Amino acid sequence: MSQAKDTKVGIASPSPVDEESEIGQVTTVRNETGFHRTFTPRQIHVISLGGQIGAGLFISTGSNLRDGGPGSLFLGFAVVCSCVWAVLNTVSEMTIAFPTSGNFIDYADRFVDPALAFAAGFSMWIGWTAIIASEATFFSVIVNYWARERVHEGVWLTIFLVLMFIIFSLPNVVFGWFEYFTAILKILVLIIFIIVGVALVFGAGPEGTVHHGENWQDGQAFLHGFKGFGNSVLLAILAIGDNTFTGFLAGESKSPRLSVAHAVFLIPIRVSVFYLISVALIGILISPDNENLLGSSGVASSPFVIAINQAGIPGLPDFLNVAIIFAVAAIAAESFFIASRILQSMAHQGLIPAWVSKVDSRGRPRISLGITAILCITLTYINLSGEGITVFNWLSQIASTGYFMVWLVIGITSFRFRAALRAQGDGLFGEVYAWKCSIWPVPPGWLVVCCGFYIGTSFYLALYPIGSDTPTAYYFFQYMFGTILIVFSAVAYKLIYRTKIRDPATVDLQTGRRPLGVEEVKELDEYAAMPAWRKFVSFVQLW
């Protein structure tokens, strides 16, 4: 083992690395990862609209409603939506200038400290892999809407995993189109539910009744006080997901400048409109004490399906369940994609062994995919060892903690990135079609504040969880395991390899930097010349 050098890691070469290195030794590499730039701006545009719409919204919002009531459900999602806006406006400055597949891991190493990059990468790798396992649980829940527990759960988990492995055994272009079409499906399903949901509020359906906000009365709006709100916020983080997914796609995008800039505008709008309207309708239509909500007695089910079943509308619940199955598969595939890229990027940066970074001729990081698959299989089949809801609670806390801790890393990294530009007098933002956050430092500052609140909330719920006023080791580690893991891994890595904090005056602002090509400038010129109505159409069209 050798001490980490201060040379900056760039983007990796077509071969694994330019030279062999030990763990902790950072090597300079060429400007290609070996990945193919197969994702088109249109694919990234559509995926950014519907990419993170999945089981977190369709199913686990039932847990938010049950434990916090409709008021906490809505406010929890609203707070997290503001963080999605802040994350994208913060990280996209760096992503557009340095569209690396490693994204925030590369930036944390480049501008702050390799130990911070390792902690962020390691925690997110585990977090995204945990998401795959939780989506497998959701898949089993949804299928049992029809199967009624007549088939062993292990069969559904196995079918789900086989589907994931088939997707990633094919070229990346297959994954891209799978995400594209499932994103369109999810958008259409949400639009249908919103239209139907509004009708249900006014009593539509054979058994429908007019709703007068009864679920917001008699103390039901904010159940369990701050505990209910805090728990709702943490589950909302899981439901909305980590929208840095677009940043990872940018590393394999044909036009990162156009793709990411569109995503920065679209994703916060999509999150705010789709999620907030949906959870508001759920809070109006479904009582927090409904026995079918996830984690309650009876058959767990989607709040969307429960609302339509209550109104006695035949056929539509089955259609929604089919759509949710595709949504679950899409989120799991995204998670598999990002987890493998995180591991591959960490290897290219010298944070873990270099052989993990190998990419085959079709642009697939087979070794990192294989390692991720092993952990994925392990976490998925753990569901069979106990109650599914118990396993889900642990997986969700690990994933949620990974998300908001990385948001904290992104906020810190942004301040260091700007400090490096000032220290070196770099004219990045003066280049043609450069993208700059117009209200910086508000977004990274908001991230730091919110993440501090999330850490404090996790600690409070770890000591005093819902339904208990006595601290227990079980709940403490359930809520704090992710935070402890991240902090421990950062401190341990720094002590072992004695990494140094990067000096803004000397950090590398050139390796991996991607100036706009002639075709990209032409494309942006044509876009800038469009009338306002045509630009609007370019944001909403799905083809």
C-alpha cells in the first residue's frame, strides 16, 4: 500500500488505466473511460422526466401516510423537492464542464480530498445496491396483488434478478431504450392517476364518495408530531431518489451540455408537479389508518391502487399494477447502472484496485457489474430471512442516508470548485455557452443546511423512533448505520493512506474538461435561435 499522491485523477482510458497502481495511489489517466457515448440528448431528456418515478412514489408513500399523516407526507416531499433543485443546480456546473462517468466522486477527489471521494462512492454504491434489493421487495408485493401469496416469495425475487441480469448482459443501447420507454410509461401513468384522482375527490366511481378533507381533521394531518414529519422526510428522500443519475448519464452522453442543462430545468419541475400533486391526492383520498398501506396489517398495496379500488372502478387497478411493475424494474436497472459506474470510477481514480475498472468492447464494466450483482443478490435474498417490511426499513434507511450524505458532499465540493476557479483565475464561465448557476451559492448552501437537518433527524429518530420513547440499539443502528458507515470509511481511508486536502491553487482544472465541439456549438446556436414556443415544445416532447 502506498500513500495517496496529490496528482489528480481524470477520466480513465480505454484500457483500465494508463499504468498499474495500488489502492490509495492516485494515477493520472487519459481522457476516455472506455464507455461508449450511446445516450442521446432525447433519451436523457425523457429519462430525466420520468427516471426516478418508481416504487418510492407508487408504494412506499403508504408508509409516509401511515406514520406521519397527509400533512407530514406533503411537507416532507416539499422539503426534499427543494433539495433536488439545489442538487441539480450545484452539481451541473461541474458536470457540464467535466462530464465524467464518476461525476461527484471524481469532483470530491479532484477538489476536496480522496478520502471524501471514497466515502461518498462507497456509501452510494451500497445505497444504490440496496435500492435494487428494495425494488425486488416491491416487485414481490405488487405481484402478490394477484398471486395472493400462493407462490413462494423467493420465486418472484429470482425472476426479478434474472430480468436485471438480462438487461445488463446486452449492449448499453438496450438499457438506454428500456429506460426511455419505461419513463414515458411512468409519465403517462402519473398523468392518468392525477386526472382520475381529481375526479375521485369529487366522488367519481360506482362506490365513490365526495371527499371534504376528512383525513386532515381530528389530528390526523400530522400524526406523531415531529417524529412523523422527520420519518416522512427520510422516506421522501428514498422515494424521490438521487437525481444525480443524470450526471452519470452525462459521462456517456453524446451532448452533455444540452442534455444536462435541459435536465437541470426539467427535473425540479417534474418532481414538484408529479410528486406533490400525487401525494396531495393520496392524502385526500386515503385515510392514514387504511389497513392495506405498506407495513400495516393485511395485503400491502399501492396507495394509488387503494384509492381506485375504494371507488369501485374495475380494471384500472390492474393496469396501474402492471405499470408499477415496469416502474420498479426501471428503477432497479438505473440503480444497477449507477452502482456499477460508481465502482468502476472509484477503481479508475485509484481508490480501489485498478482491475475493477475494466470495460469490455461493448462499453460494459463487467467486473464492477459482477461485484455489484453479488451484493445485490445477497441483500435481495435477505428478504427471505425475516419480515419483508423489516428488511425494507433497513434498506431504505441505508439508501436514504447515502443520498443526503452525498448531497452534503456535493455542496462542499461546489464551494471548493469555485475556490479553485478563483485561485487559478480560470475563465471557465466565460467560454462559449458555458453553464453557470445564476444564484450560486444559494443551492449548495441550502444543501448543507438541509443535510444537517437530515442528520439531526436521523439521530433523533434513532434514539426515539415512532412508537417508542426508550432508546434501543436496534433502532439506533437502523437509522444511524448509514451515517456511521460513511463517516467511518472516510476517517479510516484518510488515516490509512494519509490523503491530503486539495489546494485550490493547484488542483487540476484541465483533465477531463470537455470543450464544446463544432457540432455541439451549431446545435446550441440552432436552439438559441428557436422561438419561445418551440423551445417549450422541445422540453415537453417525448420523441
